[in-house]
Amino acid sequence: MTDKKAKYQKVAYYPGCALEGSATAYDRSTRAVGKALGLELVDVKDWNCCGAMEVKNIDAKIQTYLSSRVMSIAANEMDMDVVMAPCNGCYHNLKKAEYDLKNDDQSREVVGKLSEKAGHATYQTGQVETIHALDWIRETIGEKGLGERVKNSLKGLKVANYYGCMYTRPRHIFPEKDQGPGSESTSKPHFMDDLLAAAGAVNVEFPLKTACCGGAHTLSDSDMSTKLVLNIIRAAEAGGADVIATECPTCHSGLEMHQIRAHKRFGIETKVKIIYFTQLLGLALGLKPKKVGIHENISDSLALLKEKGLA
Amino acid sequence: MRSIAELEARLEAIVTGQGTPASAEELLQSGEAVLEHWVIAKGEDPTTDEHEGFRLLALHRQGARDDASFNACRETCRELVYHYNVMSDLNADAESSQSCLQMMALIANHLILFVGGKMQEAGLGDFCCSAKPLHDEINDLSEVTDA
């Protein structure tokens, strides 16, 4: 058993706000898949906002503190050494906080003062390792193990894997990536592709897998967000995809909502369905659609899933 | 030089199959043109250099200098170049060329939309790169630690 395989069997689970709100389907499917795979999630106690995106844009060091508190609780109050965050925003922010605390004196000073004032132990770099849900499943179960557990193959389902921007950028906060064979790539991420292929899916060519979805400006410049999303959807459809698989709640809800908005605002209708990768893995593991929250998605994929024998 | 609005309109026409068909050369040049707009808006002269054999990549490096958020379109630029190279090898295969050209048009369109968006809203792409807060940082620690 590899170090990571053993280390990631039981992790502190940081759902973040999206997974308790707009992305309950992602939370539901992550927990269900973990259970089906025999992995253990322990919720971070009394977790707080990671500081994305609003706090970071006002004061990046407050964001660093907020993310550090989550890691401090996991390390000092729960005795955990791994925090798993399925949300790209949370994952990114915890990684960024780790980087800042390691490299910036002023960040350490602010976090130290605020932690003392808040009455909890100051997070020390290296106390926990932050990982994404993709790392969690890939390192513990792996493609081979997943393939052996598939009860309902995704065979015939054509998938465009959309990672979004925060999973790989900026490169310097992800020192474990771009480390050669077996590691994730920041320019061409593939962990989601690998897992879904192991579950039987056909991954289509999709050159916009890390392209901007305009999520930050969905309210301030909705038309721009709609155009960016529409272009991503068109690229997925041009590649022949039935489904865009997602691993970020911001991307996921943006794709779902702007797909509808593109129809209403610009009269352009597209067909591809938007589904979390954990939902697809859950279906492949034999879980019922309701168990993985298919009914909670805005994008109605049930007919497609029935057609493919997955529901 | 074509305006961003003109570039966007032309790409939309290509993507939706209206107007005259595009060549790989035109799509690559469209990408260069929108990056030229970005560089000029930063008060610089667009480079005529090439990086890895492509002016597009040199322009991207120039555009991203002192603005890490511009790296949010780095892979889009590289995908455009990749598809241009693939197109160069597909001359004899009409069907593959057609689908590759369509994908290349969508990539070019994304670059134009993203950079065009940043010309309107400089913050586009900022939170993903997290390198450039939209507002000045609070440098006086007492403001955040002493209440």
C-alpha cells in the first residue's frame, strides 16, 4: 500500500459553503461514493468560509487567515493530517494559504495575531495536506481498483472533462503537480479523465478543459459569462460529448445556468448535460440516481442516463 | 487592425457556419490580433518576436508580464497553436481537417471572448489566478488585527 493510499483512507472533509447550498448534489455524491468505496470522511468541526472569492479580493491576508483556521481545526482539534476539499474554490484557497504561510512573513504575522485573537491554535505550515476529491479517489482506489468495482459501466457515454481554472492555477501553489508520470498536470489535467475512463466512459477531445467560464463576473457582466460558457459547451458538443463532467461547484452552476440563459437571451439551444464527476462515478458503482443527487441538478440528465442504461 | 467587436463577430460567424469559411492561418492571426489589443491597452508595442516558433505565444508572454491573471488564457493560446500544427498535418484528410478547424475556431473564439472581457472588466480571471487582488491590500496590520 502506498503512503498516500493509506494516508487518504480517512480524511477531514471540508465541504465549504457551495456544497451546503447550490451544490448539494456534489456533497451528496461525494459522500455516497466515499461510502461505496469504503473511504472515511470526517467533517471539519465548526468550519468557516475559506475566503473565496469576495474576501480574497478585498484583503488576501484575511482569506489566508480564514483558510488557515479550517486547517488549524483539522490539525489541532481533530488530529487529522489530510483535508479533502471537493470545491475548487476551497481547495485552491487552502493551497494558497499554505503557500503564503510558508513564503510570506506578513501572512504569518496576520494569521498569528488573528488566531490568537480568535482563541485557537495558529496553523503551522505542513500540519495538514490539502487534497481535492480527485486526488482522494485516485490515490486510494486508483483506476484499476475503480474498474474492478464498476457495476454499471459508463460505456457509451461520451464525456468532456471540464476542470475549470482554480484546480491548476496558479501553478506555484500546487507543488505536487507537474512532477512527471503519475502526477497531475497543470496544463493538461487528466485525473478526472483517468477515473471516468476507468468507469467505462469515452473521453472526447476537449481543448477548453481549463478555460475561463466567467464565473467571477456572472453578476457584473452576465452576457460575457454566458458567451464564455456557451463557447465551452459548443466545444464539448463539437467533440461529440453527451455530458460535461465537472469537479467545481462554481463551474457546474455557471454551466447549468448560462446554458439556459444562452437559450433565453441569445436563442441558442444546446443539448449537452452537466454532471458532477462524483455523480457519474456513483452511477458506475451501481448507486441509484437519487443517491447521487441527479434530481438536484438543474441540467436534467435523467432521460440521457436512462437511454444509456445508467438510471 | 480589426476591433475586438469585429473579431468577435467574425468568429461567431465562423463558429455558427455563417460567412466565408476560415483558414487555420486566419484563426491564428485572430488570436494574435486580440492579444495585440491587450498589449497596446497596457501601453506597450506588441512584440514581433516569436516564442516556440509562434508570435501568438510571444504576445501572450508579453501580455502576462506583471499581470499573472493573464495566464488564465495561456492554455487557450497553446491549444490554438497545437491545433494550428495539427491542421498543418491534415491537408489530405478533409473530414478531420473540418472538425479540427471547427475546434480551432472555438478555441480562438474563447480567447477573443476572454481577452475582450478583460478589456471591459480587468478583474476577469483574477480570482482563479489569485495573484492580483482587485483592491489594494491593507498594509497597516493594525487595520485587520486591532479592532
